Amino acid sequence: MEFKEMKEFDTFTEMLSRCYPMMELNSAEDKEEAVKHHERMSEYETVSHIGAYDNGKLKSGYIHYMFPMNVYGQTLPSTGIGTLAVDLPYKKQGLAREMVTYAIEKSRQEGFPLIQLYPFRPDFYRKMGFGFGPQLNVFRFSPLQVPSFSEAPEVVPLGKEDVEEIKRCYHDWAEDTHGACDKQDYEFRHISKDHTHTIGCRVDGKLRGYVVYEMKHLHDFTHELKVLDWFANTNASFQAFMNFLHQQKDQVSTIVFPTFDDDFAFMLNDPRHDAKRLIHRIYHQTHERGTGLMYRIIDVPLFMEYIRDHSFRSQTNVAVNFDVTDSLLKKKEIFAYQFKNGRPERHESPLSHGVTLALSIDDLSSLLIGAVSLEKLLTYNRAEASGNEEELKKAVQLFSSPEKPTSWTFF
């Protein structure tokens, strides 16, 4: 099998139409537009289409992305696997595994410490060393459930002419947000789509946040407002957007609102889901919750070097030997770190006075990115600890209050 960059996209597009009917690449016009889209994407230095060829025949492929990522305030280079497809006649031959392995090795050789993806099956990719990332909450509520803020500034409509300002606003948000990835120009194309609308909030002449949404007609004068993207860099801009949602009460029956904020229900006057269901005894459903983005650290020492100035917990000094199993690449390694005031310092040899944590690369990735605490991994038997009991208590403290990543980059 030969892996190489695609030069034409007709065959890949035909493959996608078979593998992903949800893309609705049914007509010749649909496929032609998809080919043009891949051609436009390939012009970016950060995007490449990789195919697996057997005697010149394309059997599978994926899109390889590169983007800077905010990890605990440090800019870390990362890669992403997107639109991975194996043509139907060649499924169950290990091609997906081969492509993922290729993407990992390619990224490692090019000096990237982390790779990420959105899984079509989380269990499949977890077996290949990808750990779960943040969980997304999707609330469904009426505008009347949203409080109004009398002192909030007004919102204004935004359009194509405001895209550069919108980009700057997003970058301001990403610079302050752990887990955020730098968006490329093509990720703002939905701003100018016919079916989407964008509003923003300016404070002292500067755009402090924006919301992209679409309206769906349900029946008669009943509509659904679905939020697609939203970023609020100040409390005032957040309150302005909530006011906007509240004011749609005369025309909108349901607002669909995605958020990584686990406490969002506290803001609503009535947090109940619009289905108004009881889910357990007298507990009311407030939202849906789902898993998506997954991370895989592909070079642990390099990843830790990038975040060496980050303190997982101040005033915590502990020695940790990470005994890591990577079943995909069939290897086992020990990475020794002395954490001083929560900051990692690498040691070449295991630390005899420290605690040893045995876990797989997927769970280590989730732990170090802040998606899960060490206490939970130990409770769920996803990690095993041995060694000094006092050091173990300190290690649990070290990873006890993880800063969870937030990412609105889709690929």
C-alpha cells in the first residue's frame, strides 16, 4: 500500500458519496461542487489530502490538517485527521488502522506532539490510542426561559464586510482559551452562507463577541433558532446575546444552544429541556450531552516540553513515573517527571521515590489535556498506581481540578 498526497479529487469524492450518504453527494452538480471544495482546500499549506493506493487505485483516504492550538496558554502545533473514508469493497481489511498509523507517524516525524480527530466511532479510535476530550452540552429551551439583562449592550447584525473583524474577535477568544485551535480562513465561510445569520456585540468600538445561528420554520408562525457558533469575550457581550435570545419570544418556540459550560443551567429561569421529561424519579431533563473531539499525544516528552511552564497545581511537589502502553504502535514506555510547584521536569530514568502510574496512551492523553482527573481514572480502573503512598496522594491532588479544554474547531 502506498500513501501519498492526492492530486485530483474526483475519485475521492465518489468514494465519499458511497461511504457517507449523510453528505448528500447525490447529483453530478453536488459532486462537482465537492471536487471544487477539495481543490480550494488543497491550496492551503495547512491542509493536504492523503490517499492509500494499491497499484494506482485509491482504496481509502483522509484529510490531514495542521493548526496551532492553545494548551494551557502555550501555543502548541497539532494535527488533525478529518473525513477518513475506506471505500466499501475494501472495508474490514485494516485500512483505517493503517491510515491512522500513517497519520501518527507523519505527524511525529514533522515534529507535532499531538493529533486530534472527530470519531465516527469513539470506541474504534480509543483502541487506537485516542483519548476522550471535552463533552458538549446541547440545551433546548424557549426564549422565555432566558433571563433578560437590562444593562447589557445592544447587538448588531454582521455580514461579509465584517469577516476580518470577526476573525480578530475569534483569535482574541482563542488566545485566552485552553484547547482552542487557530481557525483558518475557510472555517469562517459559514458567516456568509445564505441560510445563516450573524450578530455581534461591540463595546467601545471593538467587537467583543459574535453568534452565528440559523432559523428553521417548524409550522405556521413557529420557528426554531439554532446556534451554530458563539464566542463571548466579556460578560457584557454574553449578556447581550442572552438578551437577544430572550427577545425572540414572539416568533421562536425553541432555541438550540451548544455549550461546554457545565453550569449553564444555573442561568436559565427554567432549565428544563423542551421535551419536559423526567429522567430519574423527580429529576427533570435539562439538556443532551455528547462526546466528540478526541486527542492522542504522539510524543509525550515533546508535549510536556511545550507546557513546561504550566502548573497543574501550585505548591504541589511530586515525582511521577508514567508507565504508558500504546497498543496501536505495540510499545511500552516509562516517562519520569518531577513536578515542582506543579510544573513538570523530565528525568531520563524512573524516579525511585515517586509513584508509578500505569495507563494507556488514550487515558494519559485525556489526563494531560485536562479532560479527566487522575482520581476518576483510578476509580474507574483506567489507571493503576504503585509506590509511595504519600506521593500518590500528591499525584491525585496534582490532577484533581483539571482545566478542561474547549474547542469549536471542526474538521
